[in-house]
Amino acid sequence: MSEHRIGFGTGFEERQPVVLLLDTSASMGRPAEHPRIDELNDALTRWFGEVRTQERLRTRVEVCLLTFDSAVRVHDPGPGRLVPVEEAGTDRLFVPVDGMHPPTLRAGGLTRLTDAVETALGLARSRYRSLQRQRVPVRRPFLWVLTDGAPSDAQGRPLDAAALAGTAKRVREGEENGEWVFQVIGVHGADLPMLRVLAPKATSPLENLDFGRILDLLFQSTDDSSPDQDADLIHQQVDDRAARLARMDRLERGLR
């Protein structure tokens, strides 16, 4: 797909690839009377609808949306549905942020987080190199994980620290080499100690924050970072911002 057709005009604007990794495992279908997956669907639709008013995001950020449960899928904007990653070309999976029309997500299955992360690293690296070959100015990709669970294997058994070590090493090496920035947001009872094995300096707990405000946090952090900023400094800024949001949320709930 040409650069013009994906919505960036001449194709010479600076690009900021972002990969959103969204947990759609069975736990996101709880509680039965108000499933979290419904909250996430509403927040995604509303947020991407509102982003058209944010000039800097609209002209620079391109998004790839990936989900993980018992399988890992990516949103293919052509047919407008989630597909296995091998069924769509990498470049076509990244679309301008105001052109993203997220599919309706459904909850079910396991939490194959490490598979999702490995897939996302490959997509981010491939897209970054593709834009470089096209001589399009590009910033290192941001990868954002949103999960309410704990990583599991193909049989649903929780993964231990040793099983996460290889993926964690690749994440960290990529950050040190300036290939990407990787951040995990743990919500609604996520296994934070295990997530911190994967991303020890980049796991933020946002237990009670609504998904719309989390999306604001993620994209504001993406927008505010400088191209040569150290990843650890970005992680600290995200943590500080997340802590402020959590305090504000507690205060607002206390005033109701």
C-alpha cells in the first residue's frame, strides 16, 4: 500500500509507529453484569473518534492494533477485522491514528502474552526499517501492553520468571539499542510481579482507571517524548503520570 493511500499525504511527515497490545482473554469478560471488554470497546471507539481534534497525533502517529488471548491477532484495516499476523503485510497493518476504526473485541481464552510481545517486536522492527528504506523520517516505535491477567502457556498454565526471561531480554536489548520503547499497563488484578519480570522498569499499575483515560496516558506519553530520550526516563515519566492519574481518580471517586 502506498504512503499516500494510508492517509499521510505526500509521505514525508515524520512518523511515530505505535503498537497497541490488548488483552482479550476470558478474564476481560468479567464481571458478567458489566464486562471489562465492553468498557474497552467503548473506550477505543470513543478515543479514536476524538483523536481527529489532536493535530500532532493526527499528522504523525500510526497505529497497529494487536490482541491476545489463546491466539495472537492483528487488526487488518482492509477487511476491518482481526486476522493472524501472517495473513497481512506489515506496512498495511499500520494506519494513521485518525484512520483507525477498531473492531469489536470479544473476550475468551488464555493469556498468551509472550507470543503477543514477540509478534509486536517483529512488527515494530519491520515497520521501522520499511520507513527508513523509503527515506521517511521515523521515530522509534512505542509498544503499549494493556492486560488484566498473568501470562500463560498454551495449556493455560501460568508462566514463571524463567519462561519470561528470553522475551524480557529481547525487549530490554531492543530498548538499549534504540529500537523501541516498551510499556506495560496492568489493570483490574493483573499479576504485577510477573509483568515486572517482563518489563521491570516499565510496568505501571492502574487498577481502577477507566480505559479511556489510560489511552490518553499512553498517547500523551508517546507524543511528549523526544526522539533521543532514554527509554528508562520515558518509563519514569509514564509512572509519574500514571500515579497522578490514579490519585485524581481516587479523589474524584471520594467526592461522588
